[in-house]
Amino acid sequence: MKTDFLVVGGGVSGSSLAYLLAKSGFDVTIVEKKPRIGYPHHCSGILGLEAIRELVYFDESWVLSEINWARFISPRGISLEIRKPLAKVVDRELMDRDLWDLATSEGAKGMLSSTFKGLSSSGEAKVGSNVIHFEALIGADGVLSRVAEIVNFDRLPFELGIQRILGGKSEEGYIVRVVRGSKFTWLQPWKGGRKVGALGSPNDDLLSWTYYISDEPARGYEGGLLPARTRKRFHRGRVALIGDAAGQIKPISRGGVLLASRAARILAKSINESENIERAFRKYESVWWKANRREIILGRGIRRYLDSLPPSKIDEIFSTLKEEEYLIEREFKVDKQTAPLSALPIVKILKLATEDIVASASAAAEMIRYMIR
């Protein structure tokens, strides 16, 4: 079997890219190890308005609820409130399935229950019982990417998200409680009720954290792995990575749909405009970083700063930000989470930066590490 592009992974990034490439006339094969697209899903389903605009396709039938306010709570209860339209909650199973169907309807060959096992000695892909000859291989297979492993990328560190599905009345809001550093719990609308989740390291007691917001009995549970950082490099030879396999997540909230959708568009455009695959992959990496560098670098710095602080210091930060709550509300964007920083008075920025000199130095070192590519 032969194909121009072999895409491993049928999530948002893989299906979006397969659709765009097939639409451009390329022979595309997309393989997914699961027998059913979108199930089980592990995402909160909260999509910012910019993420929705950057999807290759969006259907209002996916929308379960609107997010029209948010409350962010410090470890000891100091809260910041945002009251304006922020996001939509979507049915990720339906969304992922529709994006897969969109790709296959455009001509991409879809293969379910098909595990990518590796490469043969002659460089062909071993997928289930099939051998596939490809011109280029795309790893869209998540944080534990087999494609990345095969071509000797470092294993990405990961975090764990756990969610409890609850009943009860659903409100059009989002409540986030910082537990420790940049680790947090949240409460959100969901199908016929709500969902409460927690995100942190695999050795954190995440399930108990979810009870900090609600102790109601659960109707079900979800969980999944998320990349803990963004890769600096996304390609090697005829292989490129996209989505969680590349660590393309928002550093603070860890959401991945926006940056994965953006990556699919950039990669497809680079392929269409370049003379050969390796040049296309270099252009993809360069353009993606140009589009997202500021948010990634600042976001990584903020996250490292928070992770270096004890809960009492985070409470002090919330107290400082509370004084500028109206500015934060005005500038806050789900998909550009560092935006309020540029609106704060310089005196407040200096106060935050000097709250803990060791934490500030750690944040600066992390930012410099991402500046140097």
C-alpha cells in the first residue's frame, strides 16, 4: 500500500491535517488505533472563541453550553471574576468524529483499529497487519507518541487530568481553584449536569482534589495524559509531529485544540507551498513558532513562577491582581492567557516580579530556555 502522507492519530490535529491535505489533492491515509473515534475522550470540551474560529470545521450541534463567566480562586479563597462571553463547551466525541468523517469524505483513507507499530528496515510503516509506503509520516498520536519514539525524539514529560461527571443544575460558568503552583481544579457545565476535574502530576492525589469544589457522587469518570511542555522541534527528516505529540498546548491551562488546529493549517499550507517535504517541515516549525512564540514563552514563565511559590504567596498574588480586577476582566481571553499582563500598571508588574526573587529567577531561566531554539 502506498500513500503520500501517512497520518498516525485520528484526533483533532490528525483529522484536521488529513482533511486539508486531501482537499489539496494529496493521497492521505489516516490511521487510528482505537475502534471508535472520539471515545473515550479526555478533554474538558471547553473551547475559546479563537479556537473555534481556527478549527477547519465547526458545527453548532456540538455545543452543549456557553461559558459567560469565570471565577478563579486562590488556595485560600481569594477570587477573581470575569463576566463576559468566553468560550463554548462542546461534545468532543461528536466533534472528533465529525472531523474524521470530514477528512474521509474529502478522500483521505481512514483505518480504525490500526496500530502504528514502527518502521521496517526499508523505511515503510508497519500498521496492524499492513505495510504502508509513504512519502511523509505525521505523528498526531498524543503525548506518548509512538511516531516520536521511533524517530528518536525525547519522551515528553506529561501530566494527568481526572474528571468526575456530575448531575445537578448546569450554569453557564467556569470555576477554577488553584491547588498548588499551576495545578488546579475546575467545575464546568456538561451534558445534563456538570463536570469537575483536576490537573496535576501523576503522583498528586487528583481525585481527592476534585472534591474541593464538589463532593457530590459521580455518574462517571474520565482521565487522560497531557504534555507538560512544548517541544522546540517538530520534525526530523520525513517525519513531523503535530498536536499533543509536539506538545502544542497552552502553557497555563494546557488546552490543545487551538494550537493543534493552527498547526494543521500551517503544516498543510507549508506543504502546498514548498518544493520538498523537508523544506515544508522546516517552514511549518518556523511559522508555528513565529505565530505562538510570545504566548508560549510568557506562559512558560508564568507557569514556572507559580510552580516555584508556596500557596501563601499565590494568595498574595491574587490580592494584588484583585486590585486590578476590572483590567483583567477587560483583557482576559481564554486563548491568549497572558494578555492581561500587558494591561497591568508597571508598578503592579514590578510588585508581582519581586514577590519572590527566587521564583522570578526561575521563571526568567525558563523563558530564556524557550527563547533559545
